[in-house]
Amino acid sequence: MTEIRTIEPLADASRLHIGVVAAKWNQSITDRLVDGALSRLQHLGVGRVTVMRVPGSLELPIGARALADAGCDAVVALGVIIKGDTDHYTIVATESARGLTLVSRDKGIPVTNGVLAVHEVSHAVERAQPGPNNKGDEAATAAVETALTLASLTQPAST
């Protein structure tokens, strides 16, 4: 008979070290995303959090990599990119996302993308309001859940 093992997240987040890397660009909005992430991480019982600020969203991947190298079990990346009159918005959004994905793949840890790429400032403000719809909160939740799920792989299978 084939053994099937379903991997579920561990319940205890107190042993996790979560990194939060946040862009300084559009800081008044990004700060709200950071607040949402930190509030969620505390609510989930994460034992250790390290916050790093980088200049902009293009620098998020190198910050995420540094946090991974420092021993973080997962990284939450936060930033705000607002469309302007040029194609720079597309370049920053695409390359930031690509870089974060590569860090996750190369380091083998969750790197969640809480970067808002929006057309209007009001759209970013709306997604950074306090509460469960805050995209920093959502990115932190995904980081912890994924880190706990990956950690459960090292646990013996229950019979």
C-alpha cells in the first residue's frame, strides 16, 4: 500500500526567525505595511524578527538575501511602486519580483512578496490600512505558514 503523507504547518512559531525587508521609497505607506507585518508576526507568536530598510524596491532582493544569509527562516519583502509616466514602474515591479523569487529558490526559504505595484497612490493607501486586508499582514502570514510547513518536513511522520 502506498504511504501518503500530508504536510501541515507546525503550530509553534516561537522558534522562527523572520526577516522583514522594507523599501524606504514611499515610506509613509511602506511604514504601514511594516506595521501590519510586525503586528501579525507578534500575533502569530514569532520568536525573533529582524527588520532591514533598503532604499527602494529594486534593493529588496539583496536585502532578502542578506536576511536569509543571517539565518532567517523566512523573509517578508515590503515596498510600494506607483505607476508614473514612464516604463520605469514596469521594470521595478518585474525585476523586484524576479529577484525575490530567485532569493527564495536559491536560499530554500519562503520570501513573500508584499510589494504593492499600483496605478494610484490611493490604491496603495487602501492596501496598507490597519487590519487583516493590510498586504504586510498578508505577506507575514504567508511567510510564517510556509516556514512552519517546511519545518514540518523534518518532523517524523505520525502513524
